[in-house]
Amino acid sequence: MTRTVLPRDVTATPTDVTTTPRDVTTTPRRKVLISGASIAGPALAYWLARHGFAVTVVEKASALRGGGYPIDVRGTALEVVRRMGILPQLREAHIDLRRLTFLGADGDEIASIDPHTVTGGVAGHDIEVRRGDLTDALYAAVRDDVEFMFDDSIDTLDQSSGHGVDVTFRGGGSRTFDMVIGADGVHSRTREFLFGPEEQFHRYLGYCFAGFTMRNTFGLFDELMMWNTPGRAAALYAVGGDDVHAFLNFAQPGPPYEAFRDPQAQRDLVTDAFADAGWEVPGMLAALHDADDLFFDAVSQIRMPRWSSGRVALVGDAAYAPSFLTGQGSSLALVGAYMLAGSLAGRDHGAGFAAYEHSTRGFVTANQDLVGKGDAALFPTTARALEQRNAMLRRLSAESAPSPATAASSASGRPAHSALTLPEFPGS
Ligand SMILES: Cc1cc2nc3c(=O)[nH]c(=O)nc-3n(C[C@H](O)[C@H](O)[C@H](O)COP(=O)(O)OP(=O)(O)OC[C@H]3O[C@@H](n4cnc5c(N)ncnc54)[C@H](O)[C@@H]3O)c2cc1C
């Protein structure tokens, strides 16, 4: 069943014309359909509505999806949320992680350090929030101005008429939009409609991971503990409340495509990978089997030669997922949404999509390049590399100096997360 939330201005202005105080005109509002209501989708909806577009968001889940591991908002993305007016709310929700403790195979402590020394963040400036707090804030900022259709998705897309995109919905019905934007994540169906199978654009980084919540029976408070052996990491991340975020990351030779749609296969894969592991891992595996919020995926990036075709374009993970190894997925989604909406303001779809790519690709690439070919500094796959990492962590713990892995900068010399200066667009 489709639940449609009508926007405030649709009920107020049945004639479908722009009536914002900023731009009083009788030009018909261009209609945009966005697929996906997580981070990129609502952020894009917000900015498109500000630029005078009539926006509909279709989300396959029956409601806004909360949950997920805490995520970072840094650098240029902080300016996006500031301009949206949600920065104070996010600062309120900020998780002030006190300590990161690394453990060896037997659970023995290797090093205990200030989190900012390895995340590349800036203490007191960057934000780390529960993923659900960010989606809630974005949704609250936009829900009155945009039409949301939950529990539905695009069934077919046809732009052959040349005048718009004819869309049919799984829940029934068809409509025509001026543009369609896929904000539907790494495994984007919009991308598949447009460009074909994911495999062409999927850059596998050599790991799979599972995230879920479990009871905090460990006495942890605002801290993260990470256990490692070569090719395996288990982490417990306590951010308040009665639960901890559990995270299991493991090296895997190829992407397990068959497991992506099969939660039981995912549980089996993780259980096999951690079968003989020590520390708290057996309890984590038991919790994994009962978890109702399991998030499993390959650690991978999406790299595409272009982000649009005709009247359809992609934003966020659908176009350029950077992987959690960069800590930049949500920030790229926020910045990409701002840049796409601003690029479309006052331009037709062709010129707008070209401007979006031209202005944003360098920033995206600089952030994706923070990860080398699978050699994630925090997740070494050999005993030697693990020993080197541990030596580095011991040094960091003694010196509190930023790690070389996260001091990575773009060609401009600025840190990758700040490599784009956000332009002002008319209406933003
Ligand atoms: C429930 C959830 C938990 C997550 N947890 C983690 C985590 O623990 N660690 C991590 O690194 N990343 C996690 N992510 C991904 C993280 O949110 C993104 O990497 C990042 O924030 C970029 O956001 P995005 O909006 O581009 O994509 P995503 O956050 O992936 O959002 C895509 C949205 O599109 C919707 N969607 C997908 N297919 C369709 C379709 N065919 N039709 C309509 N809607 C569709 C999805 O339900 C989702 O709401 C999670 C995402 C979700 C949805």
C-alpha cells in the first residue's frame, strides 16, 4: 500500500505554479521524482524545493529507515547542513566519542587513543551522529514541502517521448516527470535502469561487513573497542542507551553477490568468517543471529564515467559511493545533493546535469581516492601489516598526532573532505 504525504504547498496551490516569496512567477514548476529517502534523497528534495521545483520522493521502505552505524558529517558537508538550518540540531545529537581502544587476538590492549587522530575529523568542529538522527533531521526539514510516497518504488522508466520521463510505480499508477533522480544507494535500481548491471561500476575493496545492534552488557560508554586479527575486525561502539553497535568486518576474496539479497546467507558468511575468533566475538555472533536490524554489504565503491543519461541522474551512493573506509558517504551525499539542485536551478536538465558533474566530480574523486586498492589502514589483512598498524597506533597513542592515512589531501592541498568550496546558488 502506498502512503503519500502531500506537501504543504501542493494543498495550498492546486495550480502547480511557483509561489515562493523569493520568486513569484507563473512559470510551471518543473516536476522531479527522487527515488530513495535516506540521506541524499531528502537533502536533494530540500534544495530542489528551495529552487522552486515540485518534488516527489518515492521510498521502497514503509517509513523512514532509522538505524545504522554512526556516521560523520565533515568539511564541506557541514556547510550544507548549516545552510539547511539543521546544524544546531545535529550538534545536539553529536556523539562525543571519548576513546578508541584497539585489542589484539586475545583481547589484550594494543593502544587507546583520541578518536580524532585516526578519523581525520577536527575536534569540536566535525559531527558524528546516529544515522537515524541525520535522516530524521533531513526529513523534518523537507516533509512539509515535498510529496513523499513510502512503501512504493519505480517499476518502469521511459524517456523515449523526449518531453519527460514516464514512470510507472510498483504500487500502481503512472505519472510523467521532467526529471528523475536516483538516490537509491549502492545497489541503485535507477542506475540499473539507466546503465545496466552494477558489476560494471562496482569497485570491490576486498571486505564485507555486518552491522547490527545488541545489548550493551559490556559497561561501555561513549567509546569504541576494536579487536583485530589479520583480515578480521570486530568492534563494539557504545553511543548511549542500552544497546551497542556491533560491527564485524572481514576480508573476502570476491563480492558475494548471491548473499546481498539473502539475510540468512549473510549470517552464515559472517559466522564462518569469525568461527574461531576470541574476545567478545562469540557473543556478537549469537546476537547477529537474533538481530532484526542487520545491515550487511560488501565494502566497495561505485565509480561511474557519467552520472546522468537524458533526463535521469544519480546522486549519493547510487552514483559515487566512497565506502565506509573513507567515512565520507553521507558527506558526499549531502554535498552532491546541494550541487545537483543548485546546478539545475535556472538550467535545463542537460546543462544542469553537466554543470553538476563538472563542479562535483573532482571533490568526489578526491574523497574516493582516500582508499587505496583494498589496503585499508585500519583493517590489515596480513600479520605483518597488522603489526605495522599496531606500531603506528602505539605511536599515535603516545604522541596524539594525526595519522598519515587520514592526512590525505586533494590536489588543492586541502583535506579531501573540504576540497570543495560550496558555491552560493540563486535561492540557496
Ligand atoms: C537502513 C540503513 C542503514 C545503513 N547503515 C549503514 C552502516 O551501518 N554503515 C554504512 O557504512 N552505511 C550504512 N548505510 C548507508 C549510508 O546511509 C550511505 O552510505 C550514505 O549515507 C549515503 O546515503 P544515500 O542516501 O546515498 O544512500 P542510502 O543511505 O543507501 O539510501 C538509499 C535509500 O534508497 C532506498 N531505496 C533503495 N532501493 C530503492 C528503490 N528501488 N526504490 C525506492 N527506494 C529505494 C533505500 O531504502 C534507502 O532509503 C545505511 C543505509 C541504510 C538505508
